[in-house]
Amino acid sequence: MTKAMNEWIFIIIGLVVVAISIYFYNTLKIFIVLGGFMCVYGLGKMSYNQMKDKMFPKDEEEAVDLNKVPNPYVQSQQSQQSQLPQQQVQHQRAQHVVQHRVQSAQHQQVQKQQQVQQYRQQPVQSQHSGKYCHSCGKPVHHQHKFCVSCGARLM
């Protein structure tokens, strides 16, 4: 539906509501007012749209289809990768992602091992009884049943 059609629908429905309300005047007085508002709204919307179209005409040139505009970044990337078939490029990207994830996991594991070694090398505190958490390696008090740091149950 066009804009003009929507406005005419408001006007027609408003007139029908007013006409039916006048016929049943004693019981439907409020609907006379509502029908009048619908007519006024439709007329106001119609005049507003006409005025807006006259003041701000739509330029056809403003609508640019981005799929048709060449992207220099994409073109330079495609020219560099044009030597390899597309499947090889995708396979290389997938391998790179997998290698990155493996290296990240290895790095995290090394960091955790270093933290455990650091905690074991720290000087023994006065409350420490020589027990260490089997999970995180932090020193624990001999009366504790759970590690204060990681929450693991102590043996």
C-alpha cells in the first residue's frame, strides 16, 4: 500500500464511524469524536506528506547500491590471493586458526605450571604446616579441608 492509500483508509473509516455514531446518537456519542479524530489525522497526515515531498524531493542518486561499488581493499586482497585457488586459501585460514588455538592452549598450560611452581617456591608462612593443594599448588593450613584459593577438597 502506498502512503496516500493509508491516509484515505483513515479518512474513510473515520467517516463511517461518525455516520454510524450519529445514527445511534444516544449511546455512541464518544465514537463521533473518535471518528472525527481519525478523519482529521488522515487529512493531516496526507497534507504533511505532500508538503514534505514538495520541500524535500527524493534524489534517485542518493540510493547507492553497495554491492555495485568496488571496494579497493577487497580488490587488493583478491589480487594478492588470485594465484591460489579459493579452496587452498580457505584451508590455509582454517589451519592458521587451529594453530592459533593450539598455541593459545599451550601458552595457558605453561602459565598455569609456572604459577604452581611460584606458589611452591614461596617462603612458608607461620601458619603453614607443609601441605600444598594438589590442584593449584598453593600452601594450605593443616586444619583446612578445602583449598582457600581454588576450592579443591584436600586429602
